[in-house]
Amino acid sequence: MQVREYIARRLLTLPILMLGVSILVFGLSRVGGSPIGIYIEHEMTPAEVAKIEERYGLDESLPQQYIAWLGGVVRGDLGWSGVSAAPVSSIILPKLMATMELAMLAALIAVVLGVSMGTFGGARKNKLGDHLTRVVAISGASIPIFWFGLLLLIVFYLGFGWAPLGRADPSIYARIGHPTGLYTVDSLLNLDFGAFTDALWHLALPAITMGYGSTAIIARMMRSSLVEELGEDYVDAARAKGLPERLVIRRHARRNALMPTMTVIGLSWGFLLQGTVVVELIFNWPGLGRWMTDAVLQGDQATIMSYVLITSIIFLAVNLVVDVAYAYLDRRVVLGD
Amino acid sequence: MVHAVDGVTLDIHEGETLGLVGETGSGKSVTAKSLLRLVPTPPGVYAGGEVSFRPRNSGEAVDLLRIPDQQLRGIRGNRIAMIFQDPAKALNPALSVKQQLAEVFAEHRSSELFRDAKIVAGPPGTRPLLRRAAHRHSTFFERRLLDLPPFRAMEKRLERELDERIASALSATRIPNPAKVMNSYPHELSGGMKQRVMIAQALACDPDLLIADEPTTALDVTIQARILDLIQDLQEQHHAAVLYISHDLSLVKRISDRVSVMYAGKLVETATTQQLFDDPLHPYTRALLAAVPTAEQARGELAAIEGTVPELVDPEPSCRFHSRCPHAGPICAAREPQLLTRKQQHRAACFLYDDPQDLGCPVDLMPQSQVSETQ
């Protein structure tokens, strides 16, 4: 009951946080220059500029503009994307799904690999296994993502020719329906395993590139908090009960070591989204990141604002999930509020 | 290398309580932990010695330091149980009381649980599936399978059997409302309650030996007395041997049949409780007893032992108390005294009770039993 109450309370704070994010996004967009920059040319007279401003409601006060923008966002109108020459709302969804698919797989890789590597290393403190995972982790945290991506590209695309570029094979892509926009899920829904393999094959390199850095951070965090937990009395108590070492680690130490690691997992989602910009460029992935790069270079504010707003909301949602997971892992969290 | 525990010899008999006394850092806890091989290696090293344990119902004595891990695990929590100093730290904060007690039964009593739950024949594979469930070793898929109709009822019975055992283990420690406590998390319980849960967990399998490592140190004085009574009562019921570790002499006097005194990783004296408190032999024990404040003492006057405990890094052979001992002679710094029987059931490691001729040592190098008052 208590946990449910806690989750309900956390859910109630979500709209407030989202409102805050929207104010921030709007405010920053006005700091960053004129929202109609993309439409103005050098030859225009001030009167012509004023006319355009009037057309977009920019002659009104900032709060009024904010409310107008927010009203549009709530109704699903995210503005006109200059770089795509189409309404943002009509093109953002497939791009968002492309990025989400990539980011989710990268996160999955990072969490599964990071937690298991950290547990493996922490349970073998200062032995060979620990040193090996440490090398992997430290290189992951220190290799720049663009360099690592290019390296994989050179080896597996140019060198061996194993890995494809882009998101899917066009012929395979065309033969299945796309209810969710996540190609792996779509192909499974269509029961087309050939398409599934193709989608996964296309995902592999960019997802590994994106996930490596976070894997490293999660593994380091997991290792050090596991080492700390293994020094606690309750671990000795668990051993004194006669539990096998495997269960002492899995049931007792790892569960508590996951607490600080969860925080890092939530935060590393931010790194992942940041990484999409570079990774999508390198692997020719048709997601939000590349679109965003174009928009920034051309000063397309509606696109930028939509991107920032949506990624912030995703970030909030992920951290909400982390908080809920926290409450399940440790009931003391519920008492905190 | 720190020699945290060095040449300690303890013997505990069925139904007996042995008190192990010593100041902080004297190696009491390490001694207790090494009995169950709980000192992590590395950095720890078991340099030698043996822990010989003979369970009550089987005559075979085993050396706990040399038996394979699996056999040792069958003894831990089952034949030898341990209570830790701070119950707030020794209970896993993330697991409920029930989950933590269930582990003990699952590890050591799973076949009884299986038998008492009266699992009747079901589809092929039912018995191994539920045996593993009783042992709490089910995999993810097995757990999903156990949620399905034919197995669900059986698993419920297993669960009920387990609940009953947990509740009775808890109520044996006089916990009010065990059904409620069972489903609580450690942070929801008071310190005394947590220690009762620890005791319930330790006595769940009716062990032959209970190691209690300062079980009341972290508790309020009022609760201390009750926990102490509880341990004593349960010991009488179960006829378990108890190794009671404490730095509190008055507690040890109250609960123990015999007492061993540790100093700097060494055992200095072992005697029956009465002998030790009436007629202590070792100068350290005497100083320790003199340091216990009494009601007759004037305010502000506390006897203390001068000096500090020596470093235990690669110690030289010597009496480790010699630098603080009022009786010490040159031999005390040069040779190590043996823990020998000085009176009936009374052993002490001190040159005061050795014959200089046996040692081959001139009389003027021996410690002096008469000490001039120099204060």
C-alpha cells in the first residue's frame, strides 16, 4: 500500500515538473535569438519583419506567447519545422521512434552489461576478473563516442563488410507494417523473423557505440557499491546462515548495491540521448539527433524546442521509473517523503 | 601482517556458556568469525590451528577450517548459529523479516518443509519442481510455472508451512504479534525487536552452538537485560552451547559458566566464572576486575590500566601485557608464557606461576609477585 501511495505521489509531481520544463524550454528559446530567424532575409525592410512577427504573434507579451505555444503543444501542434518544410508534429514521431529504439537498446546493453560486469568485478575484488572488467570499463568511459563509432564502422563496415549502415534494408522494410515505429517490435508483431534479424543487425553497431560509455559508468558504480556492501555485517550474517556465496551476492549484496547504481542508470539516460546526435550522424540513422543537428545549424527554433521538450519529458519519465524501482528495492525510500 | 588472533584455545561443551572477555581490538570478534570461517581471505589468512566441532546427534568431530565449503554451509546457520553485535546492520535493510528467516529454513529444512506440506503426485516433474521451490532455488521460469493452477495450491501449502515455522521461531523470542513482524522490514522495528529477530533466525534450526558476538552492546540498558534473559532461557530450552563475547564483565559474570579472557589476540586466562571473579590469576584479569566501578567507590575515581594495547604487526615472542604489567620481569619481554593449568580448571598464561627452574631462567629475571605501591 505504502509503495503504491509513493508512486501516486511521484506521478502527481510529474505534471508540475513538465510545466517547469516547458517554461525553461520556452525561455531558453527566446534567449537564443529571434524565433523567426530562419524566415528573415537580408533584403527585408523592418516593416516586412514586423509583419512576419505579427503573423507569428511575436508582437505580444512573452507570457502570452508562452501560453499560445503551450496551448499548441497540448493540442499536438508543435509548430512548423523549417528544415523539413513540414509541421513538426507530422514528422517527429517516426524520428522519435527511431531514436528511442536505438536508445532503448543501448540502455539495455548498458544496464545488463554494466550491472553484470560490475557484479563480476566487485565479487572478485582485485583478482584477474576484476582487473579485466576494469580495463573494459575505464576504456569505455574515456574513449570519445565519435572515435569509437568510427572505429567500429571502419572495422565492421569497411573492413569485414559485416555490418550494414542506416536503419533497415529498404526492401525488407517495405514488406512489413509499422504499427509502433520500432522496427524490431514491428517485425515481431508481423512474425517476420527475417525482418527482425535485419532490424537488429542494423541496430547493433550504433547501439553498442552508444551504450559503451554508459556500460562503463554503470559497471564502475556497480563494482564499487558492491565492494562496499560486501563489507557490511548483513553479508556476514547471510553467510553465517549457510547461504551459498552465489545467493549471498545475488540476493543480499547485489540488491543493495543496485541502489546507487540505479541513480547512475537514470542519469546515464541523459548521456545516451546526447550520444544520439553523434551516433546517428556516423551510422546514418534517421532519428531525432540528425534532424536536431540540421535544425541547430539553421536556427530552426520550432524543431529545437520540440526536440528539447520531448527529450526532457523522456528523461523525466525514465527517472520516475528509477524512483519507483528504488521504492521496490528498498522500502526505506518510501518513508523519506 | 597483523596477528589478530594468535594461539587461542577455547573449548565449549554441550549446554555450557563460555564467556569471552577482552577489550576492543583484542581479537574477540575475529575469533568468533573464524570459528565459522567468516573472515574473508584475502586479506585474512588462516595461518594454522583447528576448529573441532562435534554435532550433538552425530559423533563425528569435524575440523571446520578444513572441511569443504558445502559441508561448512550445512553447519552454518544449522548446527552453529551466530548473533551479531548490531542488529540494525546484521539484518538486510532491503528484505522483509520473513524473507530473511525463510532463507534459513529453505537452506537447512527444505526437505522437512516439502514433507510437511504433503505434496501429492501431480504432473511429471512436480516433485523436483516443488523441492526446488522449498529450497528457494527456483529459476525465473519455474516461478512463473508455480503461479499456474496445479502447482499454485501446492506452493501455497509450502508457503503456509514456512509461515508457520517462521511465526513459531519469532514467538519463541517473545515477539508480540509475529504475523505482523514477519511482514515488516528491519527499519520498521526497534533495536530490541531487531535483535529478537536475529535470535529467532539464529535459533531457527535448533543449533548446537550459538555464537553471540556482543549481542547487547548496541541496545539500551533496559532492553539489554531482557535480551540476556531471553538468550539464557532459550539456551536452557535448546541445550545449546553458547559462546558469549563481550567486553562487559558484569554481563559475562551473570551469564557464563566459564570465562576466557583475551588480550591482544592471545588468551591469557580461562577459569570457571566463580574462580575468575573471586581469584583471578593473570595480572591483566586482575587489573580488568579492578577497573570495574562499584557503588562504594568515591565519585570521579576510576581505576584504569596504564598504557595501551601493543601493535599486533609481526609481534615478538613475549608476554603481550608485559609493558603494562606491574609485575613484569625481564623474562616477560623475552619469552612467551604458556597457557597452563595452575589450579583445578583454572588456566593462566603468566610467568608468575612458573617455576624458574623449569624455565631455566635465573630468579632475578622472573616477574615479582609483590609489587610496591608506587602511586
